[in-house]
Amino acid sequence: MIDRTVLKERFVKWVLVAFALSSLLFLFLIFIFILAEGLPLFLKVGLNKIIFGMKWAPTKGHFGIFPMIISSFLVTIGALVIGAPLGLSCAIYLSEYAGKRTRMLLKPAIELLAGIPSVVFGFLGVIYIVPLVRNYLGGSGFSLISTCLVLGVMILPTIISISFDALVSVPRTYREGSAAMGATKWQTIYKVIIPSAKSGILASFILGMGRAIGETMAVIMIAGNALKIPTSILDPLRTLTGNIALELAYATGDHRLGLFSTGVVLMVIIMILNYIANFGIKRKIAK
Amino acid sequence: MNFRHWVILLPLIAALLSCSGASGDKPGKKHTITIAGSTSVMPFTEKLAEHFMVDHKNFVIDVQGGGSTAGIQAVINNTVQIGMSSRQLKDDEKRLNTITICYDGIAVVVHPDNPVGEMDLDRIRQIFSGHISNWRQLGWVDRRIDAVSREEGSGTRGAFEGLVMKDKEIDDGTMVQDSNGSVKEVVATDPYAIGYISMGLVDKKVKPIAIAGVKPSIKTIKSGRYKLVRPFLYVTNGELDPRSRRFVDYVLSKEGQKILRNEGLVGFYD
């Protein structure tokens, strides 16, 4: 009898292990497939010509994605410029000022914001933000600034929830000590709490960047997708993700491989960002 | 045949097998025709297939996208009976049979409030190649022209490049949208935009430009005066089997052509 129970326990354990490992397997498979499809073109055309090439015309043999790499970073930094102050302020309010009831109202609302599909953000951007930019700032409205505004809002939930966790986890004794020294509430926040939650806040910014750089649907709808490096905030631009989604439907042969190469570059960028967020910064929190 | 081809073909083969599997339930009763290719032709083929299957209950017509090139490849490899193409065949594809099912005009469109109503092909070429970038150069306000194009690989873009751009390239600063519908939406909302779309989609929201004095319409295309026209083709490898032939005959019949005409395309009986 005991044997059977033990066997059953063991069986359950191994099934769970198998399931747990399967998610790792998926990651591994995605990795292998993207590399298998994307790397041949790097060998054929050359790493330099793809990463630093200025011209993207895959049906004519040009596979340069440098303008898109720059555009992806511009969009991400722009989104951060808008999203970081907003998100951090919200997190500070939630952790330091808000009463229990306000917090109970705001927290789910922010989680809801995270759940809104990106196509809805894109749609709202096209209907409201693009015409606003066109009428008051000029240009076609499909521009860097419109994209940054929408992405800035989209990364808010990430920034708020992770910064909030970092701020809340600052020990009570820090606050009490600061108050005992005669510091006001804002002085405490500014001089004590934010510095001690710094690594968590930075991690939230970097994860927000990861979200912004990976966003596709909303960006295609708003960015205008022109192939040039934008020279002003009113110029249209194309990101790496946008390039893949835009052209996949018709791509064959080398064109298709070119899109996979775009994917490889994107994957490397996102891996670096995640690495920084997870190991470079979070480890410091643990200490 | 290398790995890359298989990645494209396997889903097609799988789809084909699953279809023949379904028809295998009642042997000898259902006949499956698989059609794949251009996404510009696909919606019209789907519509024709729906109408055809109402009257021909023993036929199952499976219509898939993938783009003109993928469709032609699938025909060459015999994974589909009929390929759809919205561009002419290239030299190495010339050994296939083509059946022109109808013609589609490409309309160059602007916002209805735009007073510019006529251009010649040279002008349009200069706009899309970035040599003319301000509406003032065309006798309107001092405002940048927001040109909108389609993405690389699109059949409409391919046709536009062949008919209008010729040896010139579309400027990198040109905006890009990924469907006829999105291009139309941009032009309909941005007063300073110019784009090109399939003629069937032109309505009151956008204004078609008269090219050298000729507005795009079924009439001007038929008479050959409007030049931005591309054929919609069915591509087959050798002679079609008699039963697939029945579908093609239906498409070319008065009834089929009427359906295409109602969709804004130019058929043979107009």
C-alpha cells in the first residue's frame, strides 16, 4: 500500500516537472527557430550590412535595419520620458500618501490598464492623438511624438506596479528614523525612500523599456512606418517589431529571412534589457 | 528543395491533406479545389467560391492567402490546383498557364478637401520619389505632402512601382501602411496625404486623382484611357482537371463576372 502512495507521489512530481520544463522548452524552441531562420542571412549578407545598413529594400537585396534600430530606441526612450515621471509619481502616491480605500480603488484600475489590448491603444491613438498632433504641431500626425505618447501610457502599469513594490518594501524603520530627525514627509520620500528603492525603480524603467520596444500593433498603427531615421519628433518612423509585422504577410525567400534577422536583433536587444533588469539591478535589491 | 521552401509548403500540404481527408468521408462525392496566392485577389475568389458552392454542393473550394509569389510557387510544386496572382509572371514562371479573371484599377487618392484634382504620371512619380515634397509646388498651400505607400512585397505596391515609378524608387521618408484599407483611412483623415489603393475601394471618403485628365472608372479602364491597371490572374500548372475547370468557367461566366463587377473590379462583360 505504501508503495503505491509513494509511486503516485513520484508520478505527480515528475508530471509537474515535465510541465514546468515545457515552458523552458518553448523558449528554447523559439530561440532555435528564430536563429535557424535569421542567421543564414547574416552569413550571406554580412552582419555589418544588416545592422549598420541604411537601406531596407529586401526585394532588391538591401537588408539594412539601422534606421529601425535607431527608431526603436527613440520610441522607447520617448515612451520612458513620458511614462517614467507619471508612473513613478503614481507609485509614490500609492505607497506613501494614498489611504487604504484609495489604494484599493487605484490598484485594480492600474491592473485594468495593463489588460487593455494594444490594438485598442493603437486605435485610440489613430482616432485622437494623431489628428491632435497633426492639427496643433504639424506633420502628418503619424509621428515619433504620437507613438511615444501612446507607448508612454502603455508602459505605465509596468512602471507603477514594480516601483510600488520597491517603495513599499523600504523598511518602516527608515521612515521612522527620518521622521525622528525632523524631516517632513516629502523630505523623507525624496532623501530616504527613493534612494533606498532606487534599484527597484530602475528595474521598473528597464522592464517598461522592454515593453515599449516589443510593442507592435499600436506602433504600426501610429508610427507611419517610414524607413528613414526621423529628423524631428513629427516625422514618421518604423520600429523593428513594426517591420516584421508589416511585411510578413507577403515576404518570401530572402525577404522572409530578412524579417527573421530583424527578429534576431530584436531578441538580442530584449535579452540584454531583461538581463540588466533581472541580474544587474534586482540582485542589488537582494543585498 | 531546401528547408525554407518546406516551411512555406508544409502548411499548404497539411491544409490540402486535411481537406482531402474531410472529403474522404464520403468517397467520390466531394471534389476539393485548393486555391492560394495574392491577398488582393483572395477576397474576390472567396466570394466567387461561396456563390459557386451554393449551386455545386459536391465541390469544396479552399481559398488561402500567402501572396502572389507563394501562390505561384505552390502551383509549380502542385500543392494547389490554382494560384492567384495580382502581378504578371516573371520570366522563370512563364511556363505556367495564366487565366485573366478581371482587371483592377489602381487609383491615386487624396483627401476630398484637397483642391488638386489632376496630375500626370511624372508628377506622381516625383511625389513618391521625394522630389516634390510640398503642396505649394502643386499650386496649393505651403504644407508638406504626406505620401503613403504600401509595404515591400505587396502586390499593389509591386504594380504601382511597375506602372508609375518605373526605374525610380519610392522615397524612404514615405509613410507605409499594410493594407489598402489603412492607406485609405490615412488619406481620408489627413487633408495633406496622398496614397494609392485598389479602385474598388474608392468611395466618398477619398478623392481619386485624374491622371493626365482621365479619372479612374470602369469605363476609362475598358477604353484603355486610364493606364494604372493590373490584371488579376489565376495561374495553373498545365491544363486544369475538368472539375477545377468548372470553377474557372464559372468565374469567367456572366454570373461570376457580375459578382466581380459589383466588387468594383473590371470584368469582361461591362
